[in-house]
Amino acid sequence: MNIGKWAALPLALVLVLSMALAGPRAGAVQSAGSEDQIKKVEDAVRVVSEMMKESDKGIPAGLVRDCAGIAIIPDVIKAGLIVGGRHGRGIVLVRTKEGGWSDPAFIELTGGSIGWQAGVQSADIILVFRTPRSVENISQGKFTLGADAGVAAGPLGRSAEASTDTALKAEILSYSRSRGLYAGLTLQGSSIQEDRKANRDFYGAEISPMGIFEGKAKATPEIAIKLKTALADLVKR
């Protein structure tokens, strides 16, 4: 390296050139990841806001009011026509001991295409966890719907509640929303697992879903508070 050549340059320019040669910083990469997760939570807020407008033909508010947890997975993509799969990333929150909502933990959903609405290529998926046991499955990092926890297409409408025998026995009720309409969704065999990288990027440190649910995250972005407020408003209706 020609030291004399660098010495002739202004100090500010030397610093800029040094940063460029060093490549992207770890902090810059994490910040970009955080933006992706913030957008995902913003999408979840959008889904909750749309739920509030559909009280007569959407997910019964009573189910959400009494549930142990809820997962919101916006824009799940369907791949394939007859035999295919689905994939999406979203968030899950559980009830706190005080009756409020935990911070969101990021999850990933993968599974077959059985039960998808005809002609739909993407949809918002909502899972209502009705029992403490179903919530415990989330904290373990990965589980299969229908095998580790019973799942059924959820009932719709203000007065529907859990009206069928299948729904009454299911630990998890599943819904999809596309084109402005809700429908019960069959998710047997689909798997849910923690999105470790997304949790790390969002909270700025390695943390497990259980740690998030227990409020152990050292820093929580403001958008998470907006989501919890939207859910609290939903069940007040």
C-alpha cells in the first residue's frame, strides 16, 4: 500500500474509502433483516384490522377472546395446481398470565396444498390456538398440525363460535382469507417451526420462542406494541 498517497487525501475521504473496502458491516446486515420482520408485523396488523371489519362473516371474536394464542401468517403462497405445497412466514402471540398478549415470535409454515380454495394462489392464514397444550407445542420450536395438535377448519360468523363436533375437539382452528373473504382451511400435515433468524433479527439477539413469550426480549420494536393493541381492540368488540 502507498502510505504517502493515502496521507495526501482528506481524512473524511480516507474513512469513506476504508469503510467501502471493508465491505458491509454486521450491524448493517441485521438492520436490513429487522426491516423485513417489521414489514411482516405490519402485515399482521393489517390482517387484524381487516378481521375487525368482518365481524358478521369472519372469525368469531369470542374465539379470539378466549384463545390461548393466535398465529397470523400473511401472504402464504401456494405452489402447484393439483399437487403442490404452501409456504409462508408469520408471527404467533400467546396469552400472558395477566390476560394480555405476549411479544410476537416469528414462525414458518410449510405443508401440502390440500384444503386450499380453488383458484387462490396466496392468502392470509390465521390459526387460533384454543388450549394451553397447543401453545406449548409452539414453544418447542416445531410441530405438525394434526399429529402433534388437532386442527380443524374454523367456524365463521359472529354467532357461529365452535359449533361442530370436530371444531369442539380441535386444539387449533384454522382460517384463510383471500379476495376479502374468510374460509375455514384444512391444514392437516402442515408443519410450523420457529424462524430463529427472524427472531434474532427482530429482537437483536438470539432468543427462543419461550423466552419471547415470557417477556425476556431485551428490546422490542414499537410495531409489536401496535400489533398487541390491535388484538386487544379486536376482542373488545
